[in-house]
Amino acid sequence: MLEKQDLQAIEELIEASENRTHAYIEEAIIPQLQLLAEGHQTLLETLAPKSRVDNLEDDVVFLKSIVKSLMQEVADLKKAQ
């Protein structure tokens, strides 16, 4: 059976371990998370909004259809020569 002194020693070891863990989190983990959050914020600020991307996709589809039509006209004109 453990004595009171043993239990106190175990408690002190646990508290010391907790202190080291907290210090590590504050010194190593939190700064990295802050950098990650800053990078994420930068990405959000530089990305085009979804509505703009959707509009551009619609424009691309429209332009592709025009190019396809013009290519067909050119092919038809070449055949007519």
C-alpha cells in the first residue's frame, strides 16, 4: 500500500508534468497555430469569391461555344474554296 509521502511524490510528479505540457503548448503549439491561422486568413483574402468563379466558368463555357462555332465556319469556308 502506498503511504502518504508516496502519494504526495506522485502528485508532485503529475503537477510537474502538467506544467511542462502547458509550457510546451504555449511555446511551441500555440505560435504554430497562430501562423496557420494567419496563412488561412491570407488565403481567404486572396481567393476569388465563389460567385465570381461561377461567373467566370459561365463565360468560359460561352466562349468555348463561340470558338467551336467559328472553327466550324472556318472549316466550311476552307471546304468551299
